[in-house]
Amino acid sequence: MPKLTIGFSPCPNDTFIFDAMVHGKVDTEGLEFDVTLADVEALNRVALDGRLDITKLSFHAFGHCISHYVLLDTGSALGRGVGPLLVATGRDKNLSEATVAIPGRYTTANFLLQFAFPKVQRRVEMLFSDIEDAVLAGQVDAGVIIHESRFTYAERGLVQLADLGTIWEQQTGMPIPLGGIVVRRRFDVDLRQKINRVLRRSLEYAYAHPTGVLPFVRAHAQTMDPDVMRRHIDLYVNEYSRALGRQGRAAVEAMWQLGREKDIFPPFTGEIFAV
């Protein structure tokens, strides 16, 4: 079997999960991988064209490329208290007239901004790591931050206008579905299950050997403070990453249904989950 193309981000939660499987530290059951590392919005756009066999993507993007992919049970980033934050230099912001930086059109952060503040019309796409600086420089009125920025914004002098994840939780009662791992819809059930087993094995290896995966994580975290890196992993890799479970699946279905009701996602009637 040829190598499977696989994409994930250089963020610590992804490199933590994927290290063992892409470097042969666990039994891959004969699978080999050709790895693409990219920012999540770049991966989202690649997924829209169905170019990778396996990829991490935002659940917002999943709604737009669901005809190409199905969702694995392992590897997702969901939870409570893990959502994107809307920040600014001060609290006196009229959001209906504000220009707001977002980390990509197809990110779940943008979906949640639309869900919480539908009157925000002026949205500017930026690389997630540039948003804090753009807000501080006055290039935009506010910004939606994700990943490690939630640990650093306050010390940089920014204030939280809203926790978009909390708004989702309060209005839906569901954990926040941020991102997941999908595989090609055309893969048969046996291959889907094999990929999911290998991915779960890789995650369990990371939990059992955290120092063993640290070099790969650190290499791509670059200048990130070690404490921030650890908190990043702890926040986004949790029980839903091991297995979605009933509640995790319900949260994904809730986002899908909401997106369909608001005509954000195209019509589709097939299955969502790989197994």
C-alpha cells in the first residue's frame, strides 16, 4: 500500500498526538505516512479540495468538505472552557461596527464568532499568531485568539471581551467541538478502523512516554515557553481526544445541524463518523 498523505499542525497538541505514529514508535499495522505540517487554516483549505488522505481540520471546515471526509473517533479537540476568546485593548467596543481579526474563514473560531455575534460584519483573516500584535497595533479593533494566545494575551495588555466557547456551552449545553481528524470517505471500514487504532495507539504512547515525544513537540513549538506548551497540551488533549463518546458525537452533530439550519454548510445526508 502506498504511503498515506497526512496533515496536522505544528501546534503542541497535534505534534503530541501524532509523533509516535509518524515516527514508527508504535505498531502502525503496515501503514506509512507522508506528512504535511501546516497552520490549521491552511489545512482547512487543503481539505476543501480533498487533497490529503488523513488530516486535522477545524469542525467548521469539516462542514464544508464533509462530502470528501468522515471523522475519526480519536484525535479530536473538544471540551469545556477551551474555546476561542474575543480580545481587545479595552472594553468600550461597538462590535457591530468593529473590524475583528479572525484566524481564518473556515476556523471554528470564526464559526463561533458568527454564532455569538452575528452583527459583526467586518472580519479580517490573519495567521492566528499575528492577531495579538494586530490588535495591540490598532490595525483592528478586536481579535479572536486561539491556541497558546489564550495563555499570553493578558500579560500583553489585552482584555477579554467574550469567551466564545462559554457562549456556545451556555446556549447549546454541549462541549465545544474545535477540530478533529478526518479520513477519506472512500476508504473502506477496515482501513478507517486501522487508521483509528494506530492514531489511538500513538496518543496512548504520548501519554505513557511524554519525554519521548517532547523533542518533536519542542522542535515545532519553537519559541513557546515550556509551561505554555504543557498547558496547551493539557487543555486541548483530553478524554474527547481518546474517544469522542456519546457527548462528543452529539456536540459535533449539533454544530453540523446548526450550520445547516443557517445555510453555512452545504446540504449533505451521508454519515459523519468514520466508524
